[in-house]
Amino acid sequence: MAYKPFDADALIDAAAPLLQLRIEPEFRAAIKANLKTASKMAALVEQVKLEDEAEAAPVFRA
Amino acid sequence: MTTGMTDPLSASATATEIAEAVKSGQVKARSVAEAALARIEKHNPALGAFTDVTAARALDAADLVDGKVANGLDPGPLAGVPFAVKNLYDIKDVVTRAGSKINRDRPPAHADATLVSKLDAAGAVLVGALNMGEYAYDFTGENAHDGPSRNPHALDHMTGGSSGGSGAAVAGGLVPIALGSDTNGSIRVPASFCGIFGLKPTYGRLSRAHSFPFVGSLDHLGPFARTTRDLALAYDLMQGFDEADPAQTKRVNEPTVNRLSYPIPGLRIGVADGYFAGDAVAQAHVKVVAQALDASRVVTIPDAQAARAAAFLITMAEGAALHLDRLRARPEDFDPDTRDRLLAGAMLPAVWVERAQKLRRAYREKVLHLFEEVDAILAPATPMKAPKIGQKTAMFGGVELPVRANLGIFTQPISFIGLPVAAVPVWLPGEDLPLGVQVIAAPWREDVCLRIAHQLETAGVCKAPVAKAFLD
């Protein structure tokens, strides 16, 4: 099954109520543009292959 | 006055010159403070550097210094030196606005930020708080609430941000030392655009306690100055462990100012290629520095583009988490440019951020290996010279992209892993605006950054003059 293209409006419509964020119509275009940029950034990050053992940078110390 | 020495009351006087003149009794700290306050009153309307002027406090602090001098007591290594701080540093009895409208509703700070206290204890005289991009999420130096800070070398151009007021205040000769913060480049970008020296120390070196945060895992504080000696002196005096900053690393103080003149021929210096090559204008400025240092090695920083992307995602998500309640309650009171990036950041999938944090550690390992072969790496601080205020897009590597998010493309992959950097100002012959070069070293080697910066300054390759229009 092919992946659907990323739909920023769908993410906003789903996530904003979950987060109790009020998205006014005039905010939407810029939020969409930022989400699309973020998706490109995430793709760049995923291009770097990491070992299963790779730890995240912040390590909690008790 | 000694012939050839700068008048300690002038805009061009360095911190070192002022402190010497005050300590020797040649000039009163009060006169120095009054001169700085007069310059601020005269020039700040054009520069937009200061948002708060702490005149009464400054005069009281100056009188204290003068009293010590009169009584034969040590007034401190920065005796009577005026300084100012980005308005995300707490200043006792001043509201820490952090460039925002929303935080103005908070009560005034009950105490100074740790770094303000340290400079104060060294005899420096705080004269006020400086303009900045809202909540530090900015590379332009523009501010929707306070107006833009303006580049002293060309008032219709950006200072760079988010420590824009810090850049304007130092390049405009209002103060010899200013403090800023750098999460993704907010010290190095304004240093580049305003033609001054800036130091982003190693992550965890200086206390951030009692400053308003942005991205705790990436936030750094540091100084700006017009000479490398002043930069190193301010940095040295701000070192020291402070348990109030949970990210600070416990290290002994490692002073740099007495080592600035150590010869550097033993240092191996490389020039970053690939991702950091930049357009012709950035390349030209790096080349000047590389030639002066005889830096013929080429260094490839691996995965730099992915590192920048990871810093971008962590910033969006962590910034959104910080501001979530404010985004819910008062979205209209944000600068729209800040708000819409933070709102998007609140919606990022958690796995993206976790992958970014994993990359951070893996990338750190790879980059630290490079320092087995070199002691310092040179890279442009910004991809271009200061754009015009209000400019929304520019060409980056042949592609038109938003200015605001992309001025930090060369700074982000470096601060992402907390490496120390001195931004040094380079002016090409006949050019009206400078462009900065990053001198990058291994963690905890600020001394290497500063020694190289000092060598470049001594050789006349880098300089940070007060802008001509503000010399009086």
C-alpha cells in the first residue's frame, strides 16, 4: 500500500484539540508551512542511520 | 592623559582602557557611567538597542567603585566599565521581558542573573537591558513589540538575532561589553552582522541561572566586545560553578586572558568544507582568515545538514513545550512569526525529536574525532552579510528561502553539540558591512578560540570598530 502524502491540515485538526490549542484561521498558513519544513528536517535526520544501541543525548542521572 | 590612549569617556574606549583609567584615578567611574548614559540617550532612538536603562543603579554602582578607589581598595578588574545585557537576563527590579509582550505582565525580578552578579562584583556598571527577538526564537534582531534593533553600520540593515540589541549596543559604541544568549546562533549571528567579537562558550561552561530560557538543552550565555582582550576578560570573570543551573558542568576556572598572546603556530587549523563552504561572499571572508592563519587543511564535518535539521526539530519541540500554556491562553499576544513556529512545534511527533536527540550524541562522537587531527575549525558565521530590515527571503545556495529560519545554517550544527566558538569580524576592502567567521574548538577549549581570535586581531585581519556615525 502506498503512503499518502503528508497532510498538514489533518495534523493540525487532530493535534490542536488534543493539545487544547486554539488555531485561528490567520495562524493556519504559517503553521502548515512550518510543519512542512519540519517534515523535511525529520527526513534529513532519518537519513543518518543509527545503531539500535544509540542513546539520546540527555541521559538522566539519579 | 597619555598620548595615544583612547579617551576613557569616548565611545571607542575599551573595557580594559576604562578599568585602567578608573583604577589609576585618571577618570571617575561616575563620569564614565554618565558618558555612557548620555550616548544611550542620544543614539538609542536610532539604534533600538536598549529597552530598559538602569540609570540610577548605574550611578550608584559607579559611586561605589569611586569610593573604593578613593579609599585605596581594589575596585575590581572591570572597575567602572559600563555593560548591558539582553533582556532575558534577570535584573533586580526590572521586568524580564525576554523580547515578549506577555512576560511584561510578570513582576520585576527579585535578584540579578548569576552572570550579571559576577560582572557587578568585578566592578562593572550595568546600564540597562537590551532588545532581542521574541523569546530568543529569531535570527533577525527584529521585534514586533519593541521595534527592530538596527545595525550601527547601516541602519536599514538587520543586526542579526536574537541578541540584536547586544550587537547594536557594542558596535554602536554605547557600551564596550554586552551579554547575550545563543541557542542556535544568537550570539554569533549578530556578531557577524554587526562586526564585533562574540564568544559562545562550551555548553555547560557559564551559568544560565536567572535568565529566561528558550531550549534548555541548547541554551548558552556569553559575551560580546570590540576587542579580544575585553571578550576574554568578561568571559573569565563569568566562569565558576553555580548549582542553580542544572546543566552547568562542574569545572575549575580556566582563565584565558593571560594566555591570549601564547603563540599559535603549534595549533593545527582546518577550514570546514562541504556543507559549510557557503556562497562566494561567505567563502571570501573565510579565505582571508584562513590565509592569515596559514590554515591549508580542509576538514569535513560529517552529517552537518542532518545535525542542523535535528537542532531545528529539538528547538521547535522544546520551545513549544516551554510556551504551551502561553500558546493556549494568549496566542494573539505573541509575535506571529514566533507563535506560528511554536504552534507547529507543539504538534511534532515525539519520535522525530527522540531521533534528533539520538543523532545529537552520535554526531558529537564523529565531530570530536576531528579534533584528533586539528585544534580549530574555521567556518562562516552567517551565509550572507546583514540583510535589510524586513527582508523575508534570500538566496541560500541558489535557492530562495525564508531569511528568519536560515541565517543560522552555519551556526546550528556547531552549537548543537555545544562546541566553543569565537565569532571574529572580517571586513573586505571597500565593503560597508562585515561578515563573521566562526573559530570552532573542541569542548572546553575556549582558550584556543580566543588565542586565534587575538592573533587575527593583532595581525589586523579582524577588527571591531565603533560604527562611524556613532563615534561622538
